[in-house]
Amino acid sequence: MTPMVRKKSSRKTKAPKSRKAVKKARPARKAQRKISRKVKSAGKAKRKTIKKIMLKPTALKKAKKPSRKIKAEARKPTVIRKISFPERFISEKAVSGVVKRFEVRYLQVLDKDGRCDEKLMPRVSSQDIKSFFELMLTSRVFDDKALALQRQGRIGTYASIRGQEASQIGSAFAMQDQDWMFPSFREAGAYITRKTPMHLVLQYWSGDERGGIMPKGINNFTPSIPVGTHALHAVGFAWGARLRKDRIVCVAYIGDGATSEGDTLEAMNFAGVFRVPVVFLLQNNQWAISVPRAKQTAAETLAQKAIAFGFEGIQVDGNDVFAVYRAAREAMDKARAGGGPTLIECVTYRMGDHTTADDAKRYRDARELEYWVQRDPIDRLRKYMQKKGLWSQEYENKVAEEAGRKVEEAVKTMESQPPPNIEDFFKYTYAEMNQNLKDQLAELMEALKEQQERKE
Ligand SMILES: Cc1ncc(C[n+]2csc(CCOP(=O)(O)OP(=O)(O)O)c2C)c(N)n1
Ligand SMILES: [Mg+2]
């Protein structure tokens, strides 16, 4: 018996479709049926063209869901700015060598005995030189008076600038009216040079915040008591100016101590990244209260800190008004022309106590002070002017007399101000007073009322 052999079907059997495949084909079939219905209902003439359009593969594709590839593309972040990479990140073969060398320039035009290197002299007229002297002397008269006022209990506290006059006057003199100054708490000389009414400086130190409100057109910020935080404000302001294409320069006055603060270093970092028109005018006066410069940093100069942030740092003799003026002027011209920031380290000395709340004798060697007194910025300019025939005792007496008169007038104006409104303290902490501040104000007003009643 021949075994039963199943006859192979001559028709090709189709592989049964998977559920997934059926599901996948459904929208395409649906679309085909829709097209046929449209073609039938359309007139004969139109039939051909409708068919052509509707059966175009793209027409069908549109109904499809986006592919995985497209979805992945869409998830990629948008590239806003193209970043150009250096040709090589690392060397192809093992090598050892110097990648880059840096240098920090130093500038002194006028030595301690008033001898001047004419080749290095900035372009200044005889009148400018006299203005330097007059502003420096006026600042010292102001400084002495402010200290006396504090001792007499007529102002709250004060940070003396004695010894730092050349750094402050030389740099502020290089600024233009439209530029902006961001001072620390020790900038009386820069304020005076920047045409600030002197009574405002005294008013501020008498504890009246209104002393920080400048008349319109005088572009000076209020003193910054927190060390170094205002460097960020200067950079932010300068960045804004750059975006608005305003040709201004912002000057942040900082101390050696401020270079140990994160805020200042962050400010320098972004100043470099965005190439903002800012000058960091660093007065290295050797002390941050009782902490000497050597304990701030192991770096040989403070100017070299700029190099890490990608811009120039220069060190100048901070008791030489010509060197400070020249470096500041060049840095400001560069910033105005779009050349970015500069750090100027003025090597100077704080001859007085940190503030009226300090006694430097407790931590400073008297010989150190003596060394710097020999390098007094006013003395050396006087010596230079004497040689040039720009100075006489009579002239100096007149300048000192005039300065004394102006300062006395400022004291009178300061002391004749009506007391500040108590509410202002609460009102201007935020744009609007919150409940907490409202409660505090109410409590204070109540206490003051009771005090008044007890007096009567
Ligand atoms: C953020 C902050 N930290 C600390 C202080 C306390 N303080 C006031 S002045 C000062 C030293 C500042 O030294 P420097 O920057 O060299 O300025 P100088 O006083 O020498 O002008 C310190 C630490 C402060 N006011 N703010
Ligand atoms: Mg200091």
C-alpha cells in the first residue's frame, strides 16, 4: 500500500498575517477607501487629477505617525550658537613642554622723590596736574574732618583713605561723566573727584541712607559695605551697556581682601567671558582689617588673577598719580573700544586704621607705617610740581584753605538735613511691604509713641 501522501496545494499559501501587521495596514486601507469614494463622487474630468494627487506616496505618508528617528531628532536640544573647537585637544604623541607663558607689567612714572620718567608720562596738561594735586589735598582735608566728626559723635563711622589718594584720584579722573562708578566703602577721594556733593558722603556715614542717592547725572553707586559684592553689579551693568551699545565704562573699586571673595572672582570670570567694558580698580593697601596681604593669597601679584579669567592684569605704583591715571585711562579706552576688561592693581598703603572702629597699632609694626609715610602720594606730587614750577607754599595754602571752606560747608549741609523718615527703612526694603515688615513698623511706631508719652 502506498502511503497516503498529502498532495501539496498548487496554490501558494499566504502566511497568516500577525495581529500587529493587520493593525498596521488598517489606516492605509482606510485611506485608500476614502480616496475611491472621492474619485467616484467627483466628475469624470476631475477623476484623473484627484487620483494622481491622492495616491501620491507623500499624501499617504502624511497620515503616518512620525518615525522613531524623527522623534529622536525632535528631542535633541536646539543649538543656539555654534561652538568652534580648537583643532586639537590633546597631543597625538607623548610630549612635555610649556603651553603658555604670562607676564604682568608694572608701571611707575613718578618715583618716591618726585623724579619722573618723562617717556612714561601720560598726556596731561599743567592744569590737569594741578587738578590732581587739588583733588588729593581736598580729599585729605575731607578725610581728617570726617575722622574728627566721628570722634565728636557727629557721624557714625568712617573708613579713612589716607595714603590712597593717588589711586583714587588718578583713576576717577580718567573716567568720563557718562561712566559708572561702583565703589567699596573706602572711596571718599573717588567720590569727590566724581563731583559728588561732599555732604552726601558725610550723610551716608552718619547712618542716613539718603547719602547714597546721587543727584541726576552723577553716575556713582552707593558704597558697598559687603566686601566685593558690588563687582558683580559693575559687571552686570557693563554687560547691559554692551548689549545696548552704550559706550560707557564701569569701574569697580575693590580691595586686596575682596580678591579672596567668591563674588569678586565670579564677577571677573563673567567679565572675561562676555568681554564687558569694566575696569577692576584694585587698591592693594596691604591689609584687610588685620589680615595682611601675604595671608590673602600665595600669588606673587594680585594683578595676575586677571590672567586666569582671560584678560589683562597690570600692577602700578598706587602712590604715583601719573601711573594710576595712565593705566586707568588706557584700560578705559580699551574697554570703550570693545576690548574688554582690565584689572589694575594699585600697590598702595592704608595709613590709618581700618575704620574708626579699629586700632591698627594692635596688629601693625610702626616701622611699616614709617616706610609708607616716606612714599606719601601727595608729597611726591608736590616735589614734582615744585621742580616744574607748578607749586608754591602760597598756592598750597590757598588750595587747603579753599578745601577747608568747602568741607565746613558740607558739614553744615549734612547737619541741617531733616531726620530721615522712619517709615522709609521699612518701605524700601522690598518693592512692596510684606506683612512681617508692616507688623514690625507698627510695633516700632507704638514703642516710639510710648517713649514720647513717658518724656512728656
Ligand atoms: C562679605 C563681607 N565679609 C566680611 C566683611 C567684614 N569686612 C569689612 S571690611 C573687610 C576687609 C576688606 O579688605 P579689603 O578688601 O582689602 O578693603 P580695605 O578695607 O583694605 O579697603 C572685611 C573682611 C564684610 N563687610 N563683608
Ligand atoms: Mg585692603
